[in-house]
Amino acid sequence: MELSNTSVESEVPNNKKDNSKIYFFMIAIASLLATNIYFYVKFKSSGEKLYTVALQKENLQIEIDRIEAELDNIKNQNIEGLPENLIQEEQFARKIIDDLRTELEDSNISDTQIQAAKDQIQKLKKNVSSLKDEAGELKLQNDILLKRNKELSSTVKEKSDQVENLKERNERLNEKVSIASSVKVSSILVNGVEKTRKGELEIETKAKRVDDLQIKFSIADNPLAKEGSKEVFVRIIDPQGNLIAKAGDVFYVHGDKLQFTFKENINFTNRGEEYQLLWRDVNRFKKGAYTVLLYADDAIMGRSSVVLK
């Protein structure tokens, strides 16, 4: 009987050791599960973010493709007499598209860059829409002239009827023709200039020596344009891409409110005169490209740029 009691007492510590091992393994398994859950949640969140960025980039690429298709459609119409400024606007829009494509190809693009791309695409859509309208109006006028010539080759009776019809059509088209009556530049040149002691202007390319920006331009003859005083609005964009303007200096183009850098009146005679405007930056000029845009008659006249070293 004494041997039996000794055997029972020796099993008790062994059971305690086994229980301790079980608790240890349970704690280790719980820690491992917690770690796995943490990394699962972390990588899942990271994966969802990458998916969202990829989806946004794909949607932006689709928007860019649509805008480019609009530009291709305008070009494929082969509109005769397309003004130089519209051609320049189309080329400028394509450059923006190329820059956006390059930026979206960056695998490390940030949320801020994506939002900036969205904003730029919205502006580009608006500009291309305006370009499409202007090109469409010009094409409409070409079609009207072509149709008018065909009608005038008909019989006398048909001519009489057609004249009456054209009078009615012209009344309906008066508002549309007003767009074609706006003046456009035939040439534009922007230079940095330095004023000598004698008061003469000399072209200067070094930013620190430039006193003024000289804007020289000629206006194309337009039989539809009214002669007389015209208010020219100038928008200047600095090398950082910022418009130089005061908050209260605004004007309107096709109902849209725009800020301007300065404005000046010119006497338009419809004879191809050359005009000169001077502008001085109170904060001194910086190195880089300055872009100048001219507006008159509720529309853009033309644009140009100059690079200061």
C-alpha cells in the first residue's frame, strides 16, 4: 500500500509540466495568428490602394484618348483657311497630352499628382471643346459659301428663290458669324528687352538684365471685323506655370471669367499694322519660359513665348 501512494504522488508534477507546455504552445499559436492577421490586413490594404491607383490611371488614359480623338477629328476634316492660332492651339494640346501620358506611366505616381492630372485633363477638355467649336464654325462658313456658289449657278427663277432663302439663313447665322468677325494675329513675337540710357530698347535674353517683355504683333485683315478702338487683354504665365494677375482683374471669353495680367487699347484699322506692348514684372524676371496670350473681341487672338536665361 505504501508503494502505491508514492507512485500517485510522482505523477502530479508531470501533469503540471504537461499543462505548462500546452499553455506555452497555445500562447505561441495565438501570437502567430495575430501576426499573420496583421500582415494580411496590411498587405490587403496596400493591394487595394495599388488597385485604386491603377484604376484611376486607366480612367485618365481613357479620357486622354477621347480628347486626342477629338483633335484627330478636327485635323481629319481638312478645313480650308484654318487660322494659325487654331493650329498652334491644337499642337499645344497634343504636347499636354504627351506630357500627361509620360506622367501616368510613372509607377510611383502619387495621389497628388493624379489629382493634378485630373484637373489638367478637365482644363484640356474645355480648351479642346472650344477649339472644336471654332473649327466647326469655320467649316460651317466654308460649307455655306460652297453651297451658295452652287445655288447661284442655277436658273434665274431658282436664283431668286435661293436669294430669299439665303436672307432667312443669314439672319439665323448672324450670331454665329460674329465669332468669325473676331480679330486674330497674323504674327506675334515676344522678346526680353533692356532700356538703354538713351531710352532705346535692346533685345536681352538674360533674365537679370531684362527690364520689360516686348510683345510685337500684327493683326490679320478680316473683312468681317469692325475697325476702331479695341481692348486687348494680355495673360502672362511665368516659368513656374503660374498666371501673373491680380484677383480683381478679370474679363470674359464666351461667358467664361478669366484673369488678365494687363490690358491696353489699340486702334484697329484692318490694314495689317504692327503693334507693340511692353510689360514689366515688379518682382523681376526669372529664368525660364514666359508664355503670352492675347485676347480681344471675346476670343483669343494668339499666343507666343520667350525663354530667358
